[in-house]
Amino acid sequence: MQSSKDHWRLIRLKYFIVTGSSRGIGRALSEKLLSSDHHLLCISREVNHELVALAESKNAPIDYFPIDLINVHEIDALMKRIIGTIDESAIQSIYLVNNAAVVQPVEVSSGSEPNDIIAHMNINLVAPMLLTSSFIKYTEPFKVDKRIMNISSGLSFNLKPMLSCYSTSKAGLETFVKAIGVEQRDVRIMGVRPGATDTRMYEQSVITDKSAGTIKLASTSYAADRIITFLFDRFEHGKVVKGW
Ligand SMILES: NC(=O)c1ccc[n+]([C@@H]2O[C@H](COP(=O)([O-])OP(=O)(O)OC[C@H]3O[C@@H](n4cnc5c(N)ncnc54)[C@H](OP(=O)(O)O)[C@@H]3O)[C@@H](O)[C@H]2O)c1
């Protein structure tokens, strides 16, 4: 017979806060995480209604929090609200995947509009820093496994013309992972650099790169599988690793 203690353990959920869940790698990752004992908390501008319908068909808890991450001053309040919905007694572990990003401006630095440079840095670097900071702060009462996965890129060090914003934001994100790795013991953090993957962002990034046509692109499903492997089985606190 099941004791009430066993029953209590059975209903504890894993919580996943995933940014950029509406399409590309983030959507594939969210789809793969759908499960009746996982609760997905999705952040992006667009709500992906197909993902919500799929979650419902699998009896998988899901909530969407539509926000434009350019509005960095709204992030702390959003995280307070999201994490505030979680019942401490019903949580097994909690994860934050900072996946949302943009590649624009794809332009030489002197040709980029100042506002586009600022928007890029807000979405790709300031937003994940604030999401991380708020995650650490508001999950403090939860004495469970807490992990943050930041999605970086090989372009953080493999430099190409017209991608100075992207390389700079991803290099900053990688340093942030290492810095938080040094100061944090309660929450673990790592970064993964996916290889070239068949998404809208990839298309936008190679507009000017004539050699890009020869690159074999991974599917979003493959990229998501790799991220899941690192998240659950190969997590290395304070490290940034190549996805494949
Ligand atoms: N594709 C590649 O070859 C590749 C390679 C290395 C690394 N990466 C990294 O992988 C991650 C996912 O990229 P992807 O290729 O899947 O890109 P994608 O298909 O363009 O998807 C980007 C996601 O980020 C969200 N997003 C963008 N701007 C946002 C904003 N202002 N506020 C909130 N959400 C925003 C988008 O949602 P909404 O538009 O609905 O807001 C979308 O869900 C990124 O961190 C990227 O740098 C990609």
C-alpha cells in the first residue's frame, strides 16, 4: 500500500522556465520536455498555440508568459510572479533555460543603428543576466536541485564580419556563466554552444556569408536532444561546452 509520504513524493514536479519557446531550438526543447510530471513555464513574445495544444493532449502542465525581453525593467517582476506561482511542497527541481536571442543587427558596427545595438544587448545579454539574478533570488527558499542553462554560440569566439553584436553578447554570456559559477553554490549554471541548426536565426545570420551554403545544418530536434543531455546528465557547473 502507498503511504501518504510516497504519494506526496509522487506529485512533486520538475519546473522548467524556457525562454524563446515559440520557435526554433526553444520550441523543440519545450516539446521534448512535455510530460505530466514536468511543468513548463514558457517565455517569448508569441504564444505557440500548437505547443499549448500538444501539452494539453499529453496532460502536461504548461503556462505561457508573453513578454518582449527587450523590456529588461519588467524581468524581475515577471520572475517574481512566475516563481511565486510554485508551491514549495510540490517542487522536485527547477531549471531556467536562457535560450531566447536575436542575431540582428547583421551589419558592420558603424552601419548599425544605435537602438538596434542596444536592443540586441538587452535581449541577448542583459535579459539572461536579469533572469538568472531573479531566478537565484526567488528560488532561494526552495531546497531542491536548481540549474540554469545558457545557450551560447561558437560565434562567441569564431568571429565573422557583420556579427559583432552577436559575438559580443554571446562572449559576455559565457563570461557571465563562468562568473556565476565562481560565486554560486546553491544554484548551478552552465552554457552550451549548439552547432549550426536549421532555424530562422540561422537563415538571418548567413545572409552575407557565401561559404555558409556548404554547412550541414542540424535539426532543432537534434539540438534539443543535446541540450537535454547536458541539462540532466552532463551538467558541469561554471563551464561552457560545445553542443556537438
Ligand atoms: N540556429 C543556430 O544555428 C544556432 C547556433 C548556435 C546558437 N544558437 C542559439 O540558440 C538559441 C535559439 O536560437 P534559434 O536558432 O532557435 O532562434 P530562432 O528560431 O530565431 O528563435 C528565437 C526564439 O527567441 C525568442 N525571442 C527573440 N527575441 C525575443 C524577444 N525580444 N523577447 C522574447 N523572446 C524573444 C523568439 O520568440 P518570439 O519571436 O516569439 O519572441 C524565439 O522563440 C539562441 O540563443 C541562439 O543564439 C543558434
